Amino acid sequence: MGSVLGFPGIDPADAAVGARLKRWREDRGMTVDSLARILDISPEDVRRAEAGRTHLDSCQIAAATAELHLPVWALVSDRRAY
């Protein structure tokens, strides 16, 4: 992705995962701080991930889905994997 004025561009895949993460986190009533502790990142990094401005690795996605009681596909796709 390109950048404008030194700001990194947003990867559409990261933005989609972040939007789903935020929606599920809010639906489950979990705070940003709680999710940050689970993922071992700062609350600001959670906000960046939810905005699509940072990439979550597979271990962080797995930890988030486990804590939110979701299958992994719930963050990476809007379609069921089965």
C-alpha cells in the first residue's frame, strides 16, 4: 500500500479483520483494555488494529477468537467456513 505524507496506507484485509474484531468485541461487551491484555498489546494497538492501521498475526487472531468464543473464520470472513 502507498502512503500519503508519511502515513502508511490501510490494507483492506486488515481493515476488514479490524472491523469484524470491533463488532464482535462490542457485541460481547468486552472492553479495549481487556482485549489488549489478552493479546498482550497496548489498548492503542487494539484501536489501531480495529481501524485497520496495524496487522494482527495469526496467534493474536486465534487468541481473540478464543476469548470471544468465536470460530476463527468469524474475523477473517463474513461467510461461514462450513
